[in-house]
Amino acid sequence: MATTASKRAWLDGYSWSGSERVDLTPSPSGAPVAAPRIITPADEARDIAKSDVVELIEDLPGVPAGTLGKVMMVTGFTWVRFNVLFTNNVNIGQIDRAKLRLLTKAEAKAARKAARAA
């Protein structure tokens, strides 16, 4: 088991804020420098969450492009995939973010209203 002194030595030079570790090693000017955060494609795909309304951009088996759907599940660490239930009652998993367009709240509300009217 690590001693308190060795734990402290490991933490020296770092400030913990939330879940991010900030490097406080001084720059040549003497000011602290924050470590850059690396953005990955998986981070960019996380703009879609469970229960969001999406539109299919390209044809998939049983679902034509332009069909609306609701995200049922988001999965993956490095490759984020989506399980979507479409309005034609077809449920497809393993859909890549590049094949989906996230609807704005106003577009999703208009789509729900149109579906109720039909």
C-alpha cells in the first residue's frame, strides 16, 4: 500500500478540478499552464443522447433516408454507435453518427405534432 508521502509526491504539481487534472507546472514566464484536452471523434459523436430525435441521412436496409427515429441506446467508447427506433417501426442498432442528423428541439416538436395529426 502506498504511503501518504508517496501519494503526495505523485499529486504535487497538479490541481484537481472536477474530473480534469490541470498541470500547474510553470511556463517560462512563470504562469501556470493548463494541459490541453484532446478531442476525439468519439467525443464529437456524444452530442446525440438517449431519447433524442434523429433523421437518417442515407438509406439503410428497411429504412429510407429522411426517416425520423428516436435514439433508444448509445454505446461505445472509441466508436460511438446508436440504436434507433424509426417511425416505420424498424429498430436498427450499430448506426454510426455520420448516418444520423440530430433534430433541433423545434424540429422534433414539429415532427411529433405532425405524427399526432396523421
